[in-house]
Amino acid sequence: MSVDEERRSTRVKRLPREVRERQILDAAVRVFSQYGYHNASMDEISEVAGVSKPMIYAYLGHKEDLFAACIRREATMLMEAIAAGVTTEQAPDMQLWHGLRAFFQFVGEQKQSWRVLHRQATSQGGPFSEELLAMRSRAINLVDALLVRSATTRGEAPAKSTEALAAALVGASESLADWWLDHPEVSDKTVASWLMNLVWMGFGDLVTGTVWTPTPE
Amino acid sequence: MSVDEERRSTRVKRLPREVRERQILDAAVRVFSQYGYHNASMDEISEVAGVSKPMIYAYLGHKEDLFAACIRREATMLMEAIAAGVTTEQAPDMQLWHGLRAFFQFVGEQKQSWRVLHRQATSQGGPFSEELLAMRSRAINLVDALLVRSATTRGEAPAKSTEALAAALVGASESLADWWLDHPEVSDKTVASWLMNLVWMGFGDLVTGTVWTPTPE
DNA sequence: CTCCTTACCTACTCTTCAGTAGGCTACGGA
DNA sequence: TCCGTAGCCTACTGAAGAGTAGGTAAGGAG
């Protein structure tokens, strides 16, 4: 059996476009998350995906398009995971709690997705980060709305600062998620509860020993 | 007068190495902060600096070295600015308050420095980010120590979570600083006080209307 | 005046990699 | 059985940009 014959026989069969696109995106997320956007080469992605480079261009377009597609897919998954845990009927603190839990659970399960979202997309000033910045804004708006609602239901005028604080909270979550990647011995629930206590009760209470606990469902 | 003669006559005189190095670093910070590490070219940096490319290589070494030098210089300035405002004699909340104020003041005054530190260095997985990660760790350790001290002086065992919370706070500060870049109408003091209230009092107090205020010095 | 060091430049090389041209083959329908 | 389309590849081009070779010249020391 010649080399050519062997290669032909062991080559995976022709697959429908859908499947290939998934394979390519999976590979791209892996490679981007490992090397970063610029150091990731289309050649390596095609190799990991098990297809040739022109296939990528045919199906997903240029490098930037491919990256944007990765971001879009992973960010959508993240947002959906969070949305699944939160309903507007819950009290504000419970909404935040479930949101945080869902977030850390996602990060714990999809470390690569998280890396490509956070570490890569944030930085590059190029046209791709827009996709990611938009998602981040959505997250901030979500938290902002939560804060505004919880203030107004108590009859107060919403503070000017809610949007800024929402941004701070999102940043805190991201940073804590990064810390967590280096300390995997802690459970996702524990990490979430730390942050919950910080933002809901403040350091002041860390010092005095008061803690927030979720009310039983 | 020929072109050559004009060029020669308008050319800035020979300058000592020190001065050139400063010019080059200034240019590098500007260009890196605008385009990001990868999209910044040595040619452009040399042009902005007003020297030729080989000068950069002679004085500051390769691209990575140059970038690391930028990070080191800017990060050192930031840490010194923060350290200048904080003394260990102050109460924990005042230490945090002054640290935050110094931080936001620095960001407000040195936007480019901040961009190159935060947006660029965090992301690239290369050998340079180590410089930055080290600085970030120092900041986290500083906050961690603050939390541990404030807990132990109250006779409590320090919680396991202080390091994680310190990371969260640093992330919140970074994220809030980014938000602030897009909302320059707010004063640095105001932004600092928002974050201070968040971390010291929690959202719970935002909702109930309690606020932390610095005790008069 | 000569020599040597230090400042400084032009004009390359060489590599890496995004993106493409052009074609081959499996397979379903007419 | 012939044809069209969709899956798939090898083998290239072209540009950008990091890094360098090999110089010129200013100016101080002797």
C-alpha cells in the first residue's frame, strides 16, 4: 500500500459544511486561547482542525472574521449560561448571586473560552475587539439595570454611579476569575460567595465578620 | 541650499545617550499605547522618536526588551505614586482610600501610561507580560497585606479569601479606570469614592443609602 | 593634527504568514 | 452515464516588518 493510498484511506470522509465549521471554530478557540491572536497562525489552526487553510477561508473568512466568530460564539454561550440562572422575579441580591455562580461555573468548565474572551479580545485594539466590547457592555448594562432596579424599588433615586459600579463589578469578576485559574483548589461556589460578600457587604464586614448568605430557596 | 544641507542644518545635534533613551521610551509608550504591541512597528517608533531604527537596537535592544523597558518604567511610576500617598500608620480604610485616590489621579494624568500597562501588557502571553504581571502581583499583595493586617488587628484570624479579594479589588480598579477613560467628566476623587464605597460598604449600602466618608485628617 | 570613541544613518536581508490560484474528486440528480 | 455542485487540497505569491551590515562624522584627548 503506497503512502498516497494509505493517506486516502485513513482520511476522514467528506463532511457537511456545518460540521467542518464547528471543528474549525473549536480549533481556533484552542489556538487563539493558547497563543493569542497575533501569535496564532492560520496554518496552525488549520492543522489542529484537520483541514487545509483554504477551507477556513472558504467557510469562515479572514483571520479577523474567524476571531470575531470565536468571540461571538463563546460570548454568547457565556451570556446564555448567566441568563439561564437569573430571573427578574428574584430579589436583587439573589439575582446577583445566581449570576455570579453561573459565571464562575462557566469559567470553571470552559477555561479556554474564558481565556480567549478575556485575555485576548480585550487587548487588541483592532476591529475584532468590538464584538467583545459589545458583549462586555451588555454584561455591564445587565448589572447596572439590576442596581437601578434595586434602588428604585426602595423608593430612592438611582445614583449616577451605578454604571461605573457595574463596570467595577464586571472587572472584579474577571480579575477574580483569572486568580481562580491559578488556584483551582477552591470551588466555584466559594469564589462566587467571596465576591458576593465583597460587593454586597464590603470589606468592612469582612473585618467585622458579618457575612451575607443566600436565603434558602 | 540643497536638500541635504537643509536636512543637516535642521537636524537636532548629537545628544547624550541618556537623553535619546528617554526620547525613545517616550515614543515607544505612545506608539505601543496607541496600536498595541504587535501592531506597533519599530519603524514607526523610531520615526516618532526622531532617531533611526539601529539607535533603538543599540540602546534598548530588541522589540521585547523595549516593551519590557516601557512597562517597567511606567509601572514603577504608578507604584511610586501610590506608595507616596499611603503610610502604614493610617487606619486600614484610610490607607485604601489614599491608595485609590493616588491610583485614579495617576490614571487621569498619565492616560497613555495606563493604556500601555493595562490594555497591552496583560494580554500578550509572551515574555514581556511577566514584567507587568509581577507589578500587578505586587499591587495585589499590598492590598492583601492591608486586609490581613486590618483583620488581625481586630483579633481575628485572617480569612483565606483575602488574596482573592485583593485580586478582585485590583481588577475592579482597573475596570473602573477604563470606564473612566470614557467618562472624563467625573472627577478622579468622585470615581475613587465610588469604588471605596463599593468595597468598604457594599452594594447593600448603596441601596440603603449609607455611605463611607473619609474622616478629616 | 591624528586618533579613537560615541552618536548616528542608509540601505539592505530574511523570515514569517496572511491570503489565493487553480485544480482534483466524491456524490446526487437527470 | 454524464454533469453540476460542494468538499477538499497542494503549492504558490506578496507584503510587512524585525533585525543588521557596514558605514559617516562630530568632537574630545593627546
